[in-house]
Amino acid sequence: MKRRQLLTAVGASTAAAAIAKPAIAQSMPTIKWRLTASWPKSLDTIFGACETISKYVSQATDGKFQIQTFAAGEIVPALQVLDAVQNGTVEMGHTANYYYIGKDPTWALFCATPFGLNARQQNAWFYDGEGTKLIDDFGKKFNVHCLTAGNTGCQMGGWFNKELKEPADLAGLKMRIGGWAGQTLQKLGVVPQQIAGGDIYPALEKGTIDATEWVGPYDDEKLGFYKVVKFYYYLGWWEGGTTLHLMINLAKWNELPKSYQAIVTTAAGFANVEMQARYDARNPEALKRLVAAGTQLRAFSQSIMEACLKASIEVNTETSATNADYKKVWDSIQAFRNDEYLWWQVAEYSYDTFMIRTRTRT
């Protein structure tokens, strides 16, 4: 190559680099966000989802997009994550949407609702059904964008200071219970209390509450409930699956480059799968330890289950009659759930029940 041609080529290359560098810098800006959670750091399953999201967003952007995670109470109380994200105190939060039924009960339907979807069905509804569109439309009213970012799977029915045999045994119980299930139990005489995870043990120990539910054996063991009360009930009919969300300030979300939006969405999706895997893997051994420590495992009686179902139907009917958003979302869930259980009856349920009966022989 002649000297003039070489200089021309080098010049063109330099010019191209000068053009490319600002474009790359513009597409990968340096951003620092804060994430506030509804959970204490001691719960490595559920708070761990926040750390997972932060880690993968940072790695995927070569450290350009940093998300600093904060446990409940470090910036705002556990049950004020939506407010903090809405008003821009923080850019994002990790929470259970049913904490915000005081603003609108429709929030509960995107998290967990009595006799609703199980965990896999929730994922199907969000990822391939109407769930994402519905929460996107609803979230705009609150200036938030929500991404599925965790699921606990089916939860336990909770810890009680006495045995329960009939629906009447529920009357007068002061129970910590999150979300919309409190409305159902209230019809059976329960006095529901919404208390953050880190505050449950002292309330139970002091007798401020008679019963509590949280998630399941692994978390419940960490929180120490078995040290105060002994009766541990299943199943958690109010949370057949509990979807947790990454809430993001809508204006801040819209400012992100599309590549960053894709990275955050992907990280949240991985956290969604990882959390349920952790619970599924860790709950069995934790349950064995709890029983060995003297926990009395009990199933809700058929009469209690039927009474709760009846009360839940009443709550959904009453709320749908006065709240158009609630009706729209609940109708979608109900139709989706009924179709899903056609398939479950044929394959999933049939397989699981056979394997449970024969697990000692395989």
C-alpha cells in the first residue's frame, strides 16, 4: 500500500472510531440506581432476588449500570415500597403487590389471591397470557412499571397458637396475614393484621397476634416462629403461587436505553426462576427440621377449606361489582385458571399424585 493510501486508510479508521465511541458511550451510559426491598437481608431466598438482579445487570453492562440494594427499613419501611418508587425516592423496589390493597385491591391479583393460580400458572399467565398487558396498563395509573421477579410457590397455611378443627375456631383470632386473604378470613371472624416480615416474631412472642403466615418452612424456620407457637397448618389456599415484582418508576424506566431495559427484564426473569428453585430445594429439609423440633404439622379440615372458599367467592363478587379494574383482571385469572386445570388434571396432577403414592418404591 502506498504511503498516501495508508494515511488515508488510517485517517478514515480514526474518524470512524471518533464517531463510534460517542455512539457506544451514549448507548451504555453510566447509571446508578437504588432498589428498596420489602424484606430483611436475613431472608436469602427472597432478598436474594434483589442481589441477583443487581449482580447480573452490572455484569451485563460491564459495571456501567449499578443497582444498590437496600433491605426493608434502610430507606423506607417494608410496606412503603410502592410509594417510594412512585414519588422517585428510589428508582426501583422489590415487593409483593398485595401489600398495596389499600390503594386498590386490584394490586393483589397480580401477586396472590385466594384460590387463584399456582406458581407455574402465574408464570404462564404473565409470560404468555394477559398478565403482563394487564399489569402494564394498571401500573401506569401509579407511575410504575412492573416485572415479574420471584415466586415462592405454594405457601403454608401458617402458625397458630391452638388447634383448628371447624370454621368457628377461627373466630376472634388476631392473625398476621398479607394481602387480600385477610378480607376472606375477616368474613370468618379473623382479625387480619398486615405486619412486615421482620416485625412478625416479636408480635407473636408478645401475644399481639395469635397466628401468622409468611412463606414456608425455609423462611419460617429462619424467622423463628416455631419457638413461639407449635401448630403449623397447610395448605396456604390464599397463596397457591406468589409472584413478586420489580417495581420501577415509570419515567425512569422510559429514560433507559432499550438495551438496558432488555437487561433488567432478563435479570428479573432469571430471579423469578431462581427464587422458586431455591424454595423448592430448601423447603423439604427445613420442614423435617421443624417437625423434629416439635412442630405439630396439621392440615386445614375440609369444613374450614369449604368455608374459606365460600367467603372468597363472596369477596370476589362484591369487589368486582364496585371495581372495574378488579373485575377485568379477576375475570382473566378465573378463565385462565379453569383452562389450566383441565391440563393439570390430565397430566401434571395425575403424574404428581402417582409419584407421591409410589415415591418409596422408585
